[in-house]
Amino acid sequence: MVQNLSPLVTVVLAFLMLNDSLTMWQFLQLAIGFAAVSLVILGGDSETDKVYSSNLFELIMLFCNPLAVALGQIFMRKMMSTSEWTVTCWVNLV
């Protein structure tokens, strides 16, 4: 479920790093998407709350996955004018 955050994080990072435009309607959709995924992941009964509070490091690492995927997509877009061999090398190294 957390992996579904990758497109949302990519749009936010493209807005921040690449100066892409974002309309109010798109911003509203992003907010609803983040809220929905957060409720599904973090919402639950008291037993689930205990698991998340005791495994904070794992929860943080879980949310790093969509961030890493989004950053990879943003960097590949920034390197669009670069040789495809260079981009492939950097993607594989990172």
C-alpha cells in the first residue's frame, strides 16, 4: 500500500525541484490521496497501533521506498539531455 504513494511523491517533488506547475484541483487531489493512503496504513485498531509504535524505524524505512522511487524518476527526468548510457550507469549505481 505504501508503494502507491510513489506517484504522489513524484508529483510533489516535480513541483518542488523541477518547478512544474500544479493547479488547485491537482493540489486538492494530492491532499486527498495522501490522506486516504495514510488512513489505510496508519488507521486501525489498538493492536495495529501498538505494532506501529514499537516498530518506528521499520515504519520510517517503509515510507522511504516511495521517496526513493520518486527521487529516481525526478533525477532521470533532470538527466534527459544526458547520454542514455550515463543515465543507466547512475541508476544502476544508486
